[in-house]
Amino acid sequence: MRRDQIRKLDDAFDYLTDCMLATVDGLALKKSRSQGDFVRHIAIAQAAVEFADRFKVPLSGRGQEVMEVYGRSVNAYADSMDVRKEKP
């Protein structure tokens, strides 16, 4: 979702959740990053996913992927992209 497509509160929450997950994506793909920042952004995005689930806010894009593919776990989502982790 793009910012200009926001028409209601659920859209705004979806957009902000996607922005937080995009930050997690970007940090996961960096070999040189602050681990503290990475963990903090994962926690913030996880809170957004949990609120979306609790308040039944439909998510699209990255948020929907976290909900459906990664079992609502932003940590699992981040691990799947983390360039510092060994891939099988």
C-alpha cells in the first residue's frame, strides 16, 4: 500500500506496519549494522503485527506475509533474510 492510498484507520495501520517491516528488511540485508537497532525494530514490528491480529486489522504486503508464511513471527521473517545467518 502506498501513502496516497490511505482512506481509513486500518489502511494507515497497514501502511505503518509495512514501513516498519521494510526497515527490518533493510537491516537484515546489511552485513554491518547495530544489533541493538535490529532487535529493537523487530520488536516494534512484532508489536504492530500482534496489534493487527488482536484488533482484526487486515494486513497486506509484508504484513500479510508475516501473518501467513511466518506464523505471525517477525523474528522468523527477519531470520529468513538475515545475511549474517548461515543458510542451509
